[in-house]
Amino acid sequence: MEAVLEIVLQIFGEFLIQLFAEALVDLGFASVGEALKRPLAGRPFLAALGYVILGSLAGALSVWVVPHSLIASPALRLANVFLTPLLVGLCMVGIGSWRVRHGRDKSLLNRFSHGFIFAFSFAIVRYHWTGGA
């Protein structure tokens, strides 16, 4: 039972790192968009490419801050590359719904596909640079 709790806490730690980074990026885009008073997205494919770049940069920055994986098992680290982005993407959909309910604009990052792309790029970089690959 103790081992299961440890695994859950390790995965939850990686999840929180990615969710926090994505929320900061979302806040940054919202504030820049508000400052410039321009629409946040006109070309979703170009935005997706931007999220790959930003996710990779955020992943690299997170390795600098937390230089080791929070997950001990190599198999779970690999599973985390796919599981955590799925969960983060779903969380970003929830955040987008909350924003709409409260009269705020929803950014592209608040859609599952773009939230997943950002988090997946983040996870791949963390996996590679923390000894996963």
C-alpha cells in the first residue's frame, strides 16, 4: 500500500509541475493579449507550433529548477509522458469552461488539443533530460 501511495504522489508531483507551467503560460498570453487588445488566435496550426516551442522551453526550465524526475520507476516515467499531458489537457478544458462561465475569453491553450500539445512537449523534454531516454 505504501508503494502505491508513493507512485501516486510521484505522478501527482510531475502533473503539478506541468499544470503550473501551463497555467503561467496561459496567464501570460491572456495578459499580453489584453495589453495589445488583439485576438489570441487566428491560425490554430501556427499556435500549436508555438505551444510545442513554449512547452519545450518550459520543460527545459523545469529541469533547471527540478533536475531529477519525481518518478522513480523508469516504466512509470515513460507512462507519465502520455498520462500527464492527457490530464493537463483535460484540466485546461475545465479552466476554459470556468473562464467562459465567468465572462472571460477562452484562449487556445484552454482547448484540449493545444493544452495537450504544450504538456506533451514539456513532458518529452523532462523525460529526456532527467534520464528517461
